[in-house]
Amino acid sequence: MDWKKRLAEVDIILVSGGNTFYLLDQMRKSGFDIWLKENINTKVYVGISAGTIIITPSIAIASIDGGDVNLPGLTDLTGVGLVDFEISPHAPEHVSHASNEEYKKTSKNPLYQIDDQTAIKVVDGAIEVISEGKWSKI
């Protein structure tokens, strides 16, 4: 079955973790990134780990603190851009706050560093952080 036809039938799109660079590369090659932008107003998007990073303006943060390796050799690290901020998941479990602070010096976008007990909900541009853990915006 054609993936576009199948996804047209669902209300929720869940994109999980893995290697952020590989995920974005495959999204581009399949056209999923374009399809997602064209259909986001009729879907609920749920991203986990790499699935959150790829919807931001840039995926460069994915490699800090020994994170993801740029396996496909991407030179364009532009994310899908569904939101106008960046996300550093697993902070401080796997990514230090110090590394996020250092990375933020290279980015003009707001950065949310969130732990594994935190989610970010965006509806019509309104941002709500839902957390039982620790998070911050820098």
C-alpha cells in the first residue's frame, strides 16, 4: 500500500527515535518531509527523541555530547521546520546542560532542553510544556 494513502487515513503520526541524521535523510528521500508540511494541519504529530529534533529548524544539536553520528553525511542540517525552536531531548540524562548552553551560542533559535519526563505541546503556535521532570528554555 502507498504510504501517502495510508497516512491520509490516520489522525496521529508518531515518529520515534534513532539516528536523527539518517531519519531526516530518509524523510527527504521519500518525500515524507514535504508531505508532513502539507498535511500537518489535519494531523497530530508526536515525536520521540530524533522524531522531535527533525521537526525543528535545525538538527545540528543531534550530534552534541557524542550523540548521533552523521551517517549519511548530510551537509544541509535544516530540519522540517514545523516549529520555530530547537529541542534537546534527554537532557540531562544523555546531553549535559553545559553542552546545550554551548550549542545555544551557535543558534539564533530558542532551545528547549527537556528530560525524559517532559513533552512539548504546540497547537496553533501556542507552546505548552508538560512535565513531571526538569526542563528549561535557553
